[in-house]
Amino acid sequence: MTSPQGNGNLELKDRAMSYPEILHHGATHGVTGSCHQLLMDAQHSLLVDCGLFQGAETSADGRGGAGSLPVGFPLDTVKALIATHVHIDHVGRIPYLLAAGFKGPILCSEPSARLLPIVLEDAFKLGVSGDQQQVERYLKLIGQRLIALPYRHWFTLADTPALLCKVRLQRAGHILGSAYVEVDLHYRHTGQKRRILFSGDLGAPHAPLLPAPQPPYRADTLVIESTYGDRLHEDRRSRRQRLEAVIEQALADRGSVLIPAFSVGRTQELLYELEDIIHRKTRSRPAGNSGGYPLPGNASGQTGWPQLAIILDSPLASRFTQAYRELQPFWDQEAIKRVKSGRRPLGFEQLITVESHADHLRMVGHLASTARPAIVVAGSGMCTSGRIVNYLKAMLGDRRHNVLFVGYQAMGTPGHAIQKYGPRGGYVDLEGERFEIRAGIATLGGYSAHADRQGLVSFITRMREWPDEIRLVHGEADAKRALAAELRRRYEQRQKRVNIITP
């Protein structure tokens, strides 16, 4: 049905092909740059995601990468873009897609429609222009293109004498608003029907704030992520205890804990769990103790959990956190129950938000010079840019501080280098300057927002009707190989046939 590898630079009209067919314009050599094109017939295609590449990762043809942003494939048949969720490696190339001439709608879930303009405004300012008038025109255009789809609702994308195409979004459990995409195709001339499913990024069970993803009834072709296809996560049920233990050990070093985190998703999960730790630690604190923490410049203050500052140093993450608060109806029942009990999971007393760049530099200088215990959550999640870089430059060389990774670090990113070489006493290059790593380095694998191998396999095997074709994307080579081997074993056990493709 589909080719093993798409070539986006080849004119579609010159190709002899059978439909449907899938081309991959990203996330084939790693975990970033997600962009997949479903060719339904000679006149109709759709895109699922259009994300940025990060680190050393590139497009399938090697021409698209972190330093090469323009969209390099024909758009004449593309009728719509479906955004599975709003992480930058899934939506960051949308400005370039529009600049290349894309005229269709952008479909996403209702929460994603609230979050996506925040992401795209930031991406536009960083990658295109900071001129406010241009930014406003761009956001107006995005608003005109957005179509927010309720979960579990079939939307007719194409209805012609030859083709009927309907799409549906289902909860993926990765971040708020994340979805996997079901595409139903009916070729009226031949009677052929095909259901194609794009997983986007699938979440793991027991994640804070979000209901776990439920597998679909069926799929004929499945395009599925494989980020952690070669490993199992630590027990997520006990991750709050592990987070607490790692932070207490780090604070015993009498320094700060730096947590690089994505502005949307991971940051809000961390705040949710940190609030729970503080809540449990302070339920019996004496009356009159506000639990506050002095701002830099005040030499007083204790260092126990009730007085520990949780510093959110990211204006973008602060905007997302406010949006998360407004999207409470999409939280899971546990989180909603906490709010009804009077707690503020994303806006508690010890939370300090740093907005201005001047205040950011002041906070970096204060923590670097005093090593006052604090927890700093800042972007970017892979340390490629953002305010976390200034903290790292100022504090990596001090043994009193610690860096705690709670997310995937792609090859070629500073985060990956720190994670790999930091425990060996190595170094990392940040913004063209080399820094020795003396700070403690820790990783909490159970904090991944991605499903592990068991979760990915279960997503497939819990379907009533298993797909006969599976395409593994969004993973490194070892992860794809391990996942493919496990899937083949499961299919053989059930005496089912499957074609597994690794583009």
C-alpha cells in the first residue's frame, strides 16, 4: 500500500503509485521534525504534524535539519494539516509551511487550539520576526486557519465522487490536548476502505493531570512513535517518591536543583507533583508560617520543604501554566478533585515566577553566588536554548548544584552531552563556550511523557483488529529495532501477518 520511504522533492504527478501512500518528511532519523504526508489520491493529501528538527537530526533526505527550516516538498495536493499536539518538534515548522504556500486549515483538539497560538507566537518571534505588527498578522492568520475538533468526533475532510475521507482525534495522554489521528478512507469507485492511524506521541499511564490513552478499535495501517521502543520505564506510580528523594539528596549538597523542562507538558506535570510533595510535607506546619521564600537579596530564610522556593523561570511556561489552569475540564479526575478540595496544583504558595530578563539574570547571579537551595524549572527541555542555558553556564562548574533530567535528550543536544558526559566529569559546549561539568547529574526515567516499549506494544495488541502494516517513526535506530522485534514476536504468537517498515 505504501512505500518504505518518501522523497518529498519528487513531483507526485510524475510518480506511478497506488493509493493511499505515506511519505515521511521528518522523524525518521530520530525523535524530532515530525511530519508525515498521507497521499489519498492524485488530488488529495494531508499532513500530520510539521515540526522542527533539533540537535543533529535531519529529514529523510538529509536536507532538512535544525539549520534548514524551509519546507522542501510539494504542497499542491495538501488539503489540511493535523497537529497531534503542540510540542515544537511537531508544530515548529508551521510558519515555514505557510510561507511555502499552504492554504488549508489546521485541525487540532480543543485544548491544542488554545495552546497552539502561544507556541507559534514564540516560534515566529524566535525564527522569523520580532516585529509586533508582523506577529499579530501572523497570529490572526493562524486563528483563521484553526479548526478545533472535539475528541471522538468524525470530521469530513474530503467528499468527492471518488473519495470520502473522515478524520477523528482521540486522547493520546502525552500532554494536554495531545491526540492520535484516525483517518478513514473510502474509495467509492472500487469500494476499497482503509483506516490509517497516526499515533503522534503516546503518553504513559499514571501521568499527572491527564487520562491515560485508550487504544482504538482497529487500524489497517499504523504510523507509531518508537521513542522508548527499546526500554521499560521505571514504575511511574512511585515517581513522586523518587522525585522527592532525588531532590532531597541534591539539596543536601546545599545547592540548587536545575530541571530543564519543556514549557508545555513537562513543566506543568512537575509543578503538579512538587505541589503534592509540599502539601504532604507541610500539612502539619505551625500556624503563622506562610511557607514563603525570600527573593534574592534577602539573607534570611530556611531551607526545608515548607520554605523551599520552586522557581519557574520561563515566561512561555508561565503562559502555558495559566492556559492549563483554564483548561481544567480536560484534566483527569484526580487533578479535578484536588482543585475542588481547595488546593492549587499549578499555583501554590512556594511557586515563584520570573518574568523579565533582568529578573532572570538577577536570579541566576543570586543562586550561583549563594548556592541557596532552590528548585529551578526552566526551558528548553534539551538545553538547546532558553533561560536554562544561563543557569547551566553559571552553575555547572559548582559541585554544590545538581541538574535533574526528566525528559528525553536527543542526540546532538547539549542536554544529551550533559547527561552522558557529566557523570564522567566531562564538559559541554554552550553557545560556543566550553564548560566543565562538576555539578551532580541525575535522570528520572520514569518521568518520560512517552509510552515505553510495553505501552507501545499494548497500544497495538489491545486493538480488536490489529494493523497489517506498522511504520515505526520518531525513534532512534536501536529503539526501532527493539520495538520491531517485539512486535514480530507478538504477531507470530497470534499467527498474524504484519509488514513492519522503518523509514
